[in-house]
Amino acid sequence: MTRNVRAALAAALFLAIAATSLVAGDLPLAFDVSPYFWGADLGVGYTGLELLEGRQTTVWLWAGGGWEKKPFYRLANGTMVGDYLDLATGSLSTAPSLPDPTADPFYQRAEAKWQLGIVQGFVAAPEDRPDLVVGFLYYRGRYDAHLQQGALIADTPIPPYEFPDRDGIFQNSLLVGGAYQNVVRNVHTVKSGIEAEASAEWGPSFFFNTVKGEADFLRLNATARFFLPIWDAAPDRDRNLFSVYAGDFVSVDWVTGDTVPLNIRQTFGGQSPRTGLGGAVRGVDSGSLDGYFKTVNNLEVRVLGPALFLPAIVPGLVAYVDAGIFGSAGSPGPAAWGFVATTGAGLFVDFFGFAQITVYLYERLVGENADADAFPYILDFTLKF
């Protein structure tokens, strides 16, 4: 199946979920969906409770799963594969590279995920918007089966490079945190305002985390995003003619523990985990440069319009600069601290403020990818933030 067909199927899934929310009508329910190429996560929230007067209470249940092609960019001794600016020496680290350019650094992962939790509002927002300040508590569970292992992951020995979840994992954790949410989207799909979130995720070994594979970790995450409208050519129209706004996203992620699984090392945490450091910095091999410390900054300018067919279908252009730092001290393999950066542009279509099918072109500003000959583009189902 081609990537274009997959994108069309994803768009159809988004529209189906939107239709489901319309059918729900006056029921006190909220819906959330996160699709990927061969699967999806679907959330249903019950909003009929009010634990604090005048504040919203939502009890969420998520379930989903799928089949994904996932990367693994480390050699048998745990050494990272990939270029980066070595912060210890101030020079470009270009070694090691893939030992065999034809080697497959990917593996196939079949996964099932589930999540149950509550989001409680504490400070109300004006104009019937979601509460300004909320707290959240979730139980998270997942089962990963690592199948059809690529050359790098299959050749990785367990000692001395500890990789207890090489074949997969049954993992459980608790996530607690708070968020400030003051981003609004106007009728022209232009965003403005600030959001911020801080969280801690705890997955101790005694929480049934030795059934398959092993996990024993604590992760702290802080995330913020900012949007600033710049220009609107026709602010009084009911649909977007031409508008421009800027956005910035920053996330800092740190994890510690005796056994930190791959799905934690290769992601940023919080309520909406994202792949990183590679991948969070667009154009860097997705999932590469994993570590116990990661920070990323995505800076964008978005140009929207004109709306197509309906006011809620809006094409756009995005120009961006991404940068990030990783630290692998404490994680498997030799310690390393590095910096990467990319720049690029993308073309997207926003559907009903619910999905954005995006194609990015990128240029690495520091180093090259493992497959330096690959055409520099990315297909994504959403904007980066």
C-alpha cells in the first residue's frame, strides 16, 4: 500500500470519528483519535461528572494498537548510530555509521495500548472554553511484541548492553501532572495563546513490569507551546482568505531508573508522547539519538488559505527550524551528549481543525542521516504541534 493511499485512509478515519461525535449528540461524551499507518488509538471521555462546582471533570478511557515499522539506531555494544555535534568536543561526530549500508535498522512492532484516567479542571476559562488549569492522573498499559527484527536489534546481545525488552514488553505506569491550556483557534483556523504542561510518569518493576521484558523507570517531562497571529487579509470573512501566524514548541524530558525500556528512551513523555530525539527534530532519523535526557525546540511560521470548498478545509504552508539536544549518560552504551538541527518547509491541508495531512521537505544543518541518499521528505498526519 502506497503512502498516498495510507494518507487517504487516515483522512477517512478522521472523518468517521468526527461523524461519530455528531451522532453522540447531547450525550456527555468527548472523543479523541490518534491514527497511524496500520492502527489507531481511540479515546472516549465521559463529561457528566462535576467533582468541583463549575469545573469540568472528564473520565477518559483509551484503547488501541496496531502494527508499526520502528527504528533502532544502536550497534551491538550500545553505541549510537547517527551524526550529531558532540557537545564534549565541539566537533561533528560522524562515526559510527551503519556497519552495512544495506542493513535494515528497523523492526516490526505489534502493539496494544490502554489507558484509564481523569482530567479535573481547577481554574475556569472565559467564554465557555475548556478550563484554564487542569490536573490529570492516568494508568497506562501496553503490550509490545517486537517481530521481524532488523539486523541491528537482532544482533544486540543482552550482556553487556542490557536490552531486556528486545523481544517486547508488558508495561504498566502511572502518569500525573497539570496543564495550563489557553490556546484558541479562530474561525480562520489561526491559533493564538499559550499552553504548558508538566508531568511525572512512574513505572516501577513491582507494577507487573517483569511479566514480559522489564521496566523500572521514572520520567519527568515539561512541555510548552506558543502561538502568535501575524496577519489576516480578511478578518471579517466567514472563511480564511489568507493569514499568517507563528508558533513555537519546546519540550524537556528526563528519565532515570534501573531498567528503561526502548519505548521510553525513544519518546518524549506527557499526555501526548512523541518520538524523539530523532523525529521530534524533523528530518533526523526517527527514533535515533535516544537517551535519558532530551530537549527539543520547534519554531514555525504558518501561512493559511484560501479555504477550499468549506470554511473548515484550509490548505497551508509551513516553514520551520528545529533543534534538539540529547544526553545518553546512564543509558545503555557509551555516554554521549549531542546537538542536532534541521530546517525545511511543508505543505498541509487542515480538515475541520481535526486533522492535518502534511508533507515536509527538510535539510539537516548538522550532520547527515544514516541513509544519506534517501529523498529528504516526511509524510505526517498532523502538524508538529
